[in-house]
Amino acid sequence: MSVDINAEWTQEINTLIITNGAAADTTTVYADTDIDDTTGYDGATEAAGGDLILAAIATRQNVARNVVATVTDADASITGGYAAVYGYDANGIPARELFTFAGGTETVTGNVAFATVDKITIWGFTGTVANTDDNIKFGGGVKLGLPMGGNCALLDVIKESAGGSLQVVNHAGIDRTYGTYTCTSALNGTNEQEITYTFKRRIR
């Protein structure tokens, strides 16, 4: 760690080690249900909405990651809807992310990396939501959260390895706004992954 007593920031380095690797995004499913099975799916406000039943993995992840929401509209009759995901981010800070659905079958990719997903509420679904194949699913994405603590900002990712092999850093996959990184190596829940990164911490 470097410190300049006249500066407002310190620069630090950390390595995130994911034992056994992060699970593939296709297998990380937090909730998967018919929309109209949830009472309040058509409520006018979030308070009038309904909470989805979550799978155990929602609170037992080995790495923080973004959330991907998919609505399947069997007969193209849904015209909109909302969802809010609650939990803790990579730094252990309570987080909420809003998902807005425009209608029809669509996938909305979130940006916040959740270490735990503790609640998902849906509401405001409009149009015809009656088909048994009108479904909503929430799962983990490929953007991994890099722990830094509060009052910090991600600077750069300087090294990535998977299964002991060095990878070319995916510079395009660095999101400094949300403190996440999309690995070059595919997530498979097998290979141990290491991500070394630098960040700055506000000290005054």
C-alpha cells in the first residue's frame, strides 16, 4: 500500500482467489417461476408486489456476481413489469438494483455484484400474464465483484489466472463504476481463479 499524507486517497492491491472457481452463469439460478404464481405480480407499486421463492444458492455463493433477469413471454402479451433485487454487495454493503422490463420475451443484465441475494420482488406486470409458460428467471451473470471495502474505487485488473494458467486480462471487462470484472476464462465451477487488481481508498 502506498500513502501520500497530502493526498485524499491511498492506492492498494488485492487478489481475489475463488477456490474451485465461480460456477457457470447458466447453472447459477436464484429464482425460476411462472410470473402469475407470485401474488402481487401485477401490483401497482413495489410495496404491493410479491417476493419470489429463492433457491439456496442465492445466499451461498463463493463470489459476488451480477444478476441477470429473463422474462419468457409465451404469447407476446406482456407489456411491461418491474423487479427489485436485494442483498449484500461484494463489500458487504446492503444493495438494491431495479430491473425494468419493456414487454415480451427479454433479458435484462444487471450491474451490481451481489455476494448474497436475499430478496427479489416483482410488481407492475401489465398486459396478459396468464399463460403457464409466462416465466421469470433470475440467475448469476459473469461480472464478478472485486472486494475493496467502502469508500473505494477500482483502478485496474493486472493479472488473471485460471486453473494455474495465466490469462490475458480482459480490459474491456473492467467496470470501474460498479467494481466488477468479466474474466477472460470461462466460468465453470472447477478451475481455481485468481484476479489481482488495484484500487484506491478515500482516507479524508
